[in-house]
Amino acid sequence: MEKLNILVIFGGCSTEHSISCASAAAVLSHMDTNRFNPITVGITKDGVWLRYTGPYELIDEGSWFSSRFCSPCTLSPNRNNLSICTGSGQRERFDAAFPILHGKNGEDGTIQGLFELIGAPLIGCGTLSSAIGMDKNLAHEIVSCHGVSVPKGIVLKCGLPPSQVLEAAAAVGYPLFVKPICSGSSFGVSRVDTPEQLIGAAELAFRHDSRVLIEEAVPGFEVGCAVLGNDHLTVGAVDQIELAGGLFDFKEKYTPVTSAIHCPALIPDSKANEIVETAKVIYRALGCRVFARIDMFLRPDGEIIFNEVNTIPGFTAHSRYPSMMAAAGIDFTSLVTKIIELGVG
Ligand SMILES: Nc1ncnc2c1ncn2[C@@H]1O[C@H](COP(=O)(O)OP(=O)(O)O)[C@@H](O)[C@H]1O
Ligand SMILES: [Mg+2]
């Protein structure tokens, strides 16, 4: 069987550039090279596309772009000839595109649209579900139409006078969360316990997006479900985030000190099954394909509340998605193989 050439794209113009590099390095190191030939392209923080042919360690460290293994490259827009063209004029053909990018310009439908435009099989969610998944408010609206509870929230547009921001917060009630509608890795997210903290939190969130969500703080804890598949869905073990502070912030997500991730979650099997069924409803409602991680809250009264979908979840060897799949008996290499097979479809 001929090897499939997989265009793996990493980095990107996003606040989550470094996480993307770490995810891509892990995926590349676990790719079955008997079946797949990775063609690695990094996008710098400034948006320059570079064909990268060096060791994966430099991707992981984030120093890949300044190495001698890089050369400028472009993507051909032709549908009948999926290929990239490097500076030397050399063409490299690929069979499918695998964006391992997090956040804006990578997980939000933009690059997915580019590959759909040129007719490239996409390993991951498509343009529409990626775009909806990136918009926390729109995702809530769609999911709530499918009978799943979402936190009470109000959307604020940039430029509102502080009095109206305070009014919106009073309507939601304290404690609450203020977050950019489109962001990730907890950038710009704050827990607000009193009105005095509100304006500073809103200003921080507006640095990341022109729209901000004010949302009731859901009591209980966050749970996640890794979903894999197109029509038939496979799921990982449900996990549970135990927090000491008010939120799972950037530092705790990538180097946990005060928080802990329990995988499988420390909850009865019946509740874990209910979470899995809810995650499947959400995955289908949002039109996801190939893979996504669905994050929810489990309230003390047992109610499951949707938080957000990550259409390209963190993919380092310690990340939640591969850990949830490992706990369900799917090792990292088999997981990468299944993801590529589902994407190439
Ligand atoms: N409504 C909420 N209730 C309780 N905790 C929340 C709420 N919204 C966000 N959080 C906390 O903030 C973290 C980051 O928020 P989230 O909406 O998941 O954004 P991101 O896309 O950056 O992960 C969550 O992991 C959770 O700990
Ligand atoms: Mg989150």
C-alpha cells in the first residue's frame, strides 16, 4: 500500500502558538511512518508559512523557525493538484491536510476553509463546526436548542459604558465569569466575585476579542469527554478537573501545581455514561467530525452543563484528549492512525 502524504501544519498566528508546536511535535513523534509520510509546515507567529524538515524536538521547543531546516513555501490553490511549493520551486504533493493549530486562525474555521476550498481531505472538524466551536456564545445557542443546559450569559460588545457592563453583570448575578467569546487556553478569562472586579476583568477580556461573554459561575467542577468519529462515535474515559483556585488558568492547564486532573473522573459510572451521551449530542449538534473534546460542568445537584468544544484539543503526550483515550485503551500511535483514517475517510 502506498504511503499517504499528510500535510501537518503547526504554529500559527495565535496566542496558543507554543501549545500548537508542542501538540504537533507529539503527534508527529507518534505517527506510524510505515503508513504515513508527514510533510511538516510551520506557520510563524507573523503568519509566514515555512516548510520544515528538521527534528521534532525543535518544534516542541518552539525554536524550529530560526533553524536551517526551514524554507518558505506556498500552498497551491489548484484543486486537481494538492501540493505545496517551496522556495526552490520544488513541488510536494499531499493527500490530506492535518492542521494541529489551536485558537484563532487555526481552530476557528479559517484554515479549514482554505483546505475545503482546494478540495483537500481535512483531518479534523470542517469550516462551519470549527467556526461555531470557536464562538462560545453561538455554540451555547445551538447546543441549548438540542436540549442540553448551558450557563446563563449575556454578550457585551466593545465600547459599552461601564454602567451598562455593571447592569449586565447584575442581571447574570455574582459570582460570574467574564471571557472573550473567541479565545482559548484561558487567555482573558476571569472569575469575578464582586462588582469592583468587573471593569478590570472586562477590559482584560476585550483585549482578546471585540465581544465578551458575562456568564454565571457554575458550581461543581469541569468534566471533559474525548469524542472520535464521524457517524459511529468512540469516546475516551470522562475526566474531571479538580481546582484549588477559581479557574483552570493557562499555568495550571500546562503545568498543574494546585489543580489535578482525574482520569477517569471520580464519579459513579452512571453519571459518566450520562456525560458521554451528552457529549455525543453536543458533538453531533455542532456538526463535529473526526475528533473534538467536549467540556462540560457537573453541578453538585448532578446537572450537566455545556461549557465549550475544543475542535483541535491539546495533543501533547500529557494532554487531556490523548490521556482520556489512553484510559479507554487507545494508545497515542493508534489514536493518531485512527484520526488520520477518519479524516481521509
Ligand atoms: N461559567 C463558568 N463557571 C465556572 N467556571 C468557569 C466558567 N467559565 C469558565 N470557567 C473556568 O475558566 C476556565 C476557562 O474558561 P473556558 O470557557 O473553558 O475558556 P478556554 O477556551 O480559554 O478554555 C474553565 O476551564 C473553568 O475553569
Ligand atoms: Mg476551556
